[in-house]
Amino acid sequence: MSPATRIIRVGTVKFGGGLPIVLQSMTATKTTDVHRTAETCQRLADAGAGIVRIAVDTQNDANALREIRTKTTANLSVDLQENYRLAETVAPFVDKIRYNPGHLHHAEPELPWQTKVDRIVQIARQYDCALRIGVNCGSLDPLAASPATHLGAAQVGAANAAVNSALQHAEFIDSLEFDRYCVSIKSSDPRAVLRANRQFAARRPDVPIHLGLTEAGLPPTGIEKSRVALEPLLAEGIGDTLRVSLTVPNDRKAEELDAGRLILQNVASGTVADIDAWQPDIVNIVSCPSCARVENEQFISLAEQVRDAVKGVKVPLTIAVMGCRVNGPGETDHADIGLWCGKSLVNLKQGETLIGSFGYDEVIAKMLGLIAAR
């Protein structure tokens, strides 16, 4: 909430320049389910979400936005991950476009990223959309991240690489004379989030920042992890919007807004979480927030089963439970044990090694076998 950042508009809300923090959340319905998605958007807006994000992966998802837009007054942000080319289809019906620099190479890999970002910016300009440069430490641009800087090899290196990526993209968008953008630099590690956002804010105090701990996990642990990452930043005047990314089903998404309000209340009252006093769980469970990309809604109950199954484990471990193909491969690569969930099977991994694919009803036993063998 730094007064130094410029003010940008997303639909009917403005943030930056010392204005109040805007809370965000995200739908967890299939985007093509127009009725449920629009209902969720409106319910979250009514609950206090200044911006609601929707995932778009396919042309059918993009086409659904036309009708969704007519059924909700929420300020909509579209999440483009692996197909930047859908920006033109969705832009007329949303207020903000979020792209991930680490995923631009998936579509038309022969084109330089600058060409793709230039196209996104021109579309945003044409359709009155704001932009978010959404950098994720778990899916860094392959050209920007060497093995030594990847998450899991070194959190410090990952944070530095993420900051460099954000700075590079911000500078390029500046060169296009477009200033209606914000930046997010996220990680599942609270210390990486603190380090990266402090670095970026020091280098670009003019750019509004969206704060979040990606894949914070199940409440209440996910709320505590988000607190230790975000409250110190907000207390330092860093951050203009935020989302607490919890692993909860669609009908409980408003809990993300409640957690965001708790964080803002703590900062306002001076009861800011101290990361140096934070005692993380012996088994660190990284689980993504449910969204439209989740292929099987059993993913959430599986994450809960993992949490319950490892309560007695005394060996420090990181277990990643991921619900889709977008962040699933990368995040599970960097965990001691990974469960990357598909439609009917769960890919069980040990680091980057695939152990096998198992049914939802059998993978917990297989996971415990891996832990026992360590």
C-alpha cells in the first residue's frame, strides 16, 4: 500500500498509490460451466472480492466468458497460462489479463517472448484491460532459470531469478508505453516471497504489487504460512492487492477473503507475524488452490488425506499435492514426494522421478511406503 506506486484501474476498482488493499479470489468451477462460474464470481464479489480470477486454457473456456460476463458484475481477471493467443478472444469480456512469463514458450516456441508480450499489450490497450505480470518461482522461464536457480535447488536463487524475470518484463512493457500493469512474484516458500517482493519493490517502487503465497495449502496451516509471508511486506508498505490461495472447494472460496481480511486487520493493529518466530510443520505440505484446471475434485480430499496420514511422521519432508498439469510437474519435481493429480490417476513422484500412477484410493498407501523407505 505504498503511495509511491502508480494507481491502476481494473474494472470498477483502483489500487496503488496508497489506496486500500484490494482482495482477490479465484473460481474453482469448470469455466465452461457458465452458470456455476458466474454464480461463484458474483458470490465472491458480494463477499468482498474486488477482483475475481478465472482460468482459461481452451477456446471453449474463452468462448464461455462472453456469457459469464453477462451474468455477473464482478471485476474479472482472466488467467492465461500456456496459451497467450487466447488473449484476443477473452479481452472484450474481462477487466484484467494475467500472463505468466514462464509459460509463454509453450505456444509458438519459435517466436521470442517479446513478440508475444507485445501482442498481449496491444490487445489490453484495445479492450481497456489492465495486465498482471505473474511470475511463479515454480514455473520460471527456462531461459531465465538454470538448475542452480530453480526452486528446490536454492530458494534464494529462485527468488533472484523470479525478480529478474519480473524486472525484464516490466521494462519491456514500459518500452511499449503501457503503464496499466502490476506484478506478482509468488512462491510456495514464505521466505522466498519475502525476499523476492522486497527486492522488486526496491528496484521498481512505482509498480503496484499483487501479493500471494502460491499453493499455501489447507487451512489453518495455509493461513499461517500466508501470514508470515504477507504481513511483514504489508507492514513495510509493499503490496497493493492480495490473495490467500487456500486448498478449499469452490463453495468455500470466500474463506480466502476472510483470511485476507485477517491479514489486513493484523497489519492495521500492529500484530504482524514474525517469520523468524515461525515454526513450520515437520512435514511441509504444498497444495495448490483448487481452480478450473483441477481435473478431479477428489484432489482436495486427497490433500486432506495426505495431511492426516503424515501427522506422525518425524522426518522433515516436503510433500506437494498438485491438482493439474500447469504447476503440477514443476512443483512436484522440487518436492521430496509429489502427488500430481490427474482425472482418474495420481502420479506419485520422488523428486523428479515418477514412481508410478495410482488410483486415488491407493496412492496414500504407496506414498507412506516411500516415506517408510527413506
